Amino acid sequence: MKELWEILKSLADKEGDKATFKLIRNLLESFALYATILLAVAIVIYAIVIRNRDEEQLGKSRRTIIGIVIGYSVGVIAILGFVRLAYQIRSGDIDNYYWYFAGLAALVAIGILVTALLKKHNVKGYKWAALAFAIAFVLYGIVIIAAVPARVDWFDDEREGAFTPYSTWQMALFTFILVAGIVVTAILCDKKSENESTRSISYAAICIALSYALSYIKFFSLPQGGSVTFASLLPLALYSYMFGTRKGLVAGVVYGMLQFIQSPQFYEPMQVLLDYPIAFGAIGLAGLGRKMKFLKGNMMAEFAVGAFIAGVLRYLSHALSGFYVFYHYLVNPGVGEMLAYAFGYNSFVLVDIALVIVVGIVALSTKTLRRTIIEVQQ
């Protein structure tokens, strides 16, 4: 691992300064955006062309499409992920703050893997193992919040100061309320599917990988973090719709950890929790629409309503972070200005979720995807 780190560091030094790496990264991401749009259009056209074929041919076509999409996603993650990592090394974004939460992400990944393996092999204590990892996750988070200081050297001008919360106890209280609301809703409103564990884990891995790959495909990025992507949260939202909010919540938290590793924005510990695992964990509630009987089983309507609710909860999570931490970017602000800044800046989330809903409705209009969902839910 140390040797790989040194190779990446030396490569960054050889390739030039920070501006050069940023240019290379932006060029590759722009190319990936157009390539992804073309691939998506091609898949939609192909799905329309084959929609009236028999079930055997449709099955083969689905497997072909899945294979192409997974292969493309792996390529995007490998190439753009490597370039972004080299850029982060060169620009100094990877420091002790980064590793604090990288460790938290590793704990989540190990916990899920161990629990899944124990459950697969019918080990009776798998629930206790899951509970132990959940407690370890909570304790790790508490230690980080209590012991890790906020950044003190972020401003480029004379206004140096820590990104301490406007009110620590208020931020902690509202964060707890938001987390409790998301978790309780995910548990109570789960569709309680009896889908086999192996299938749900396999789909989770695929959907997380697809979302992670699409997160590199950006229409634009904001200066203090955040971006509008090519419907990157669609696979996660569909996963929640297919397998329920409990599994969707776990997948969303894992994806949030990966998002921090990809684009670390560390200002203050609770801010990281709000902007990553909590915000993206909320996407796991996209399956809520399936519990709404007034939608009468209309897949497109169920998905749209669930995704909208999940998007609003993500928006609130980012807005809490913006109000209590990012107000430092304002000069002598009042509460009104802080609220306007927090909700205004993070309005990009609403654009992002709108794209997810539109693309999701288009995807659900195809017989291929609807049949896949029906098969999974049986």
C-alpha cells in the first residue's frame, strides 16, 4: 500500500502542477459526460426496438445491457477515479481529516461484508454481528464528532477562523431528529420483501457501482461542494424501490461514504456526516412510494413520489450543514441571510433529484425494466 501511495505521489509530481491535473480531470469528465449520454440514448432506443420480442430474447437482451453498463461503469470508476485521486494527492486534499472518515467507511464495508457472509452461511449470530458493527459505527462517529477539530485554515483572506457550528447543540439536535426520522421511516415503511439475501446484495453492489460511476459524470460543480450529475442517484433510488427502504438506507449510507472518498469536503465532523452518509442515506427512502395505496400500483408514480420525498430529505440534510457550518462564508450574517444562503446554495439538490425522477420515469416506461422489477419483487 505504501509503495502504491509513493507511485501515485511521484506520478502527480511528474505530471505538473495542480492546474494541469485539474485540466486533465475536467477534460476526461467532459468526455465521459457526452459518452454517457450517447450510451443512455442507445440503450433506450435498443429497449424500444426489442420491446415486442418473446421473453427468452428479452432475457438475453437484459443480460447484454447489464453487462455493457457494468463494464462501462467499471471503466469510468477506474479511469476517472485514478485521475481524481492523483489530483487530490497533488492538491493536498488528502490529509488526516480524510483518513478519519475513510476509516469510518472501511468499518461500514467490513460490517456489511461480514454480516452478509454470516447470513449466507446460516450462522445464527449474524444479527448480533450486525448490531455490534452498528454500535461500533455510532461510537466511531461520536468519537470523531467529539475529538476531531474543525478546520482553521480554510479561508484565503484575513478572515481566518474555525468552521465551528453556529450552535453545536442545535446542530446536534436537528441532526438527531433528521436521522431518527429517516431511520424510523425506513423501518416502518419497508415493504418487508422476502427477497433472498444473495440477490439483494448483488443488486446493491451493482447499483452502488453504477451510481458511483455516474457521480463522475457532472453537468457542473459548485465551489463549496455539490454538483448536478447525470442522474447518478437513479440506480440507488431504483434499488430502494425494488428491495425496500431498509436495504435502500444501507446502500445509501455506503454510497455516501464512497462520495466522501471521491470528493472529500471536510470542514467540521457533523458537517461530514450530514453531507455524506446522512444525506445519501436518505435516498434509501425512494421506495416509500410503494406503500402509498392511492397511487394504485402505478410504478412511475410510485417511483416519482418516493424519489421526491428522498430528495427533499437529502436537501434538508445539506441545508442543515449549510446553515450551521457554511455560514462562515458570509460576512457578519444574520439568521435570515444564513437561511437564505443554506437553502439557496443547496437548491442544486432539487435539480439533481428532478433529473433522477425524469430519467427514472423514462426508464420505467420500458417493458424491460418493468419486468426486471416484477421478477425481483416476486
